Amino acid sequence: MNKETLTMEGIRSDLMKMLHDQVSNQANWRFSYIVPVTALAVLAGVLTRNPFIGIAVFCIAAYHIVRFIMEYQEYQKEKRAIVSAIEHDEISISTEIFSHTANEVIYEPHSVGKRSDVTKTITRYYFNGGASWRVPRCAKHYEWSKEYYISSKGLENISLKGDEFYFVSLQKYHDIAYIYPRKNFEFDPNSEK
């Protein structure tokens, strides 16, 4: 089986996609409150002919607007951290031995269609050395790859206990990480950035 070279550009692409997924999830949830509460605030202010009632109702939306702005600023900071880490070789790449996957219910507010939910079931990969990786919500992993782009279910199906994976994370942000099966990819430290 031919292996594809894992490049820094591929790693950057995957990490950026993972971050984008996180911020779009938060944005959808926040805006599911902002839009209707703002409309309700305008309606309350007009119907009561008292702008202070409308302003009081709008405070709920204002809270979500402020929180979204703070989350978006954190997203921009993490994006810059990815670019900086790749430019300055501040990426940690280790080989980990796969143990198992587990589905976990976590607290993470999000929108599901027209309703909001505060818990979510995620899949997490565990490795013998203690590392773990949360599978991001995306249609395909490794979209930059010519041969080994794969769905989340496909990645789970090819991952066998004892398989070796490259575990790539930022040195300053350990939660920003991605995994690559060594049976499909080989890392060349001298590859282009």
C-alpha cells in the first residue's frame, strides 16, 4: 500500500477546518437566540409603546452578542496560533498507539434544526499513551489528500486496536489537534510548509 506524504500545509488545512467547525457551531447556537429575542424586543417596545421594555428584553440578545464576539475573538487568536506554530515549527508530532473510540455525552450548547440543545454526543479516540482526540464534525477528513480522504465513519472503520497514528497538536494549544493513520500517511519533516 502506498503512503501519502503528510505535509505542514495538509496539517494546517485540517486544523483550520476543525476550528471553523467549532466557531460555526457556536455561532449557530448564539444566533438561534439573538434573532428571535431581538425581534421580540422590537415587538415588545412597539406594542407597549415603551422603549425601555424593548431594551430590557434586548438585554438577553445583547448577552449572546457579547459572548459571540468573545468566542469569535478566541477563534481568530487560535487561527493565528495555527499559522504561527507552523511558521515557527511549534507543532508537536508524536506517534501514538490506538486503544479505542468512545461516544461521550458532553455539555456543549448547539442548535439542532429549529431547536437548541445543551448536550451533544461526540466520538473521541483514545491512545495508549493517554492522549485523546475529539472527532470534529465534518463530511471528510484529510480533504487535501489525493488518495486517503475519508469520512468519520470510514476513519473509525479502518482504525484497529494497536494501529499507530501521528498525533499532531500545537505546543501552546494542546486541544488543537488532529490524527493521521500511519498506515496511510508518512510524515516528512523536510516537506514543504
